[in-house]
Amino acid sequence: MKQGFENSGLAQEVLGFHCPRWAELPGIALYMDQVTGYLNEVFAPLCPPGEEKLLTKAMVNNYVKQKVMAPPTNKKYGRTHVAQLLVICALKQVFSIPEIGSMIRAQMDHCPVEQAYDCFCEELESALRAVFLGQAAPTQIRNEQDPAAITLLRGAVQAYASKVYVQKRLAFAEQTAQQE
């Protein structure tokens, strides 16, 4: 009997994805190799098969050079850096780096980095569940959230979630065709 995509390992891996919240991010500053390793590990469930490296040292240096994020302190990256890189890693799949920089600044204009980042994580996981389970995306906005900023964020993560869905669905179709 054929296994459906919804019950496949590819779909279940995405549905089990957890974006680490602010309090779960490393509490100590990390060197470049540690940062890239950590972020590539976090995003492994969302990467298309065969594309395990979502972030390289050159990419991080480029984001600093483009002023999308602050430079490291004494060659170490803190929680804010890691949080910004997590956002960049997801959104760079569908948006340009300058667009991502604008979105990050828009979120930061309305709330502290910790709150903005945790909101991103919640919205990302919610968008992935909605796309992979065929459910409607949430529409309720909490009182402390700016409606324009949250609408922008939701649109961005929904675009990324849709891309992940298409890539995983294509990978599943390819795996199924090879098994037949």
C-alpha cells in the first residue's frame, strides 16, 4: 500500500520542527563555526534533501557587511545575532537580504528583540502546520502586537512555509517514483 505524503517522514519531520525560542538559544556567545553549526542543525528538518548547509561563514560575513545584523563582539555572536540569523536563514529562501533587513527593522520598531523573535518562531511553526496539514492560518492578533507588523510577518513566514511544502512534496514524489 502506498504511503501518502501527509504521513511520510518528510512531512512528519517538518511538522515536528521546533524553532528555539529566545530562552532556548545558547546563553553564551558563540564563535562563527559554532553559530553556523547550530543554525544548520536547527534548520535541517526544513532543508530540501541534499541541501544540508543553509548557512556558511561567508554568508554571515555578508549579512554583517550589508548591515542586516550588527558585527560580532570579539569574534563572538550573542543571542541577538543567533536570533537574527535564524530569521534570515528562513526568509532568505523567498526574500532578498535587503527585504529581510527591512522586515527585521519593522518588527524591532514595535517590540523588544526577545518578543519579536519569539513571535517569529510561533508564526513560523503555525504557518508550517497550516500548510502541511491543510489548515487555515491563524488570524487572531494578540493585544500587544502591532497589526501591520504581524500581518507583514505572517505573509513572510507563510511564503517560506509554502516553499518548504512544495520542496518536500516534490522530494516525496521523486522518492515514490524511484520506488516504483
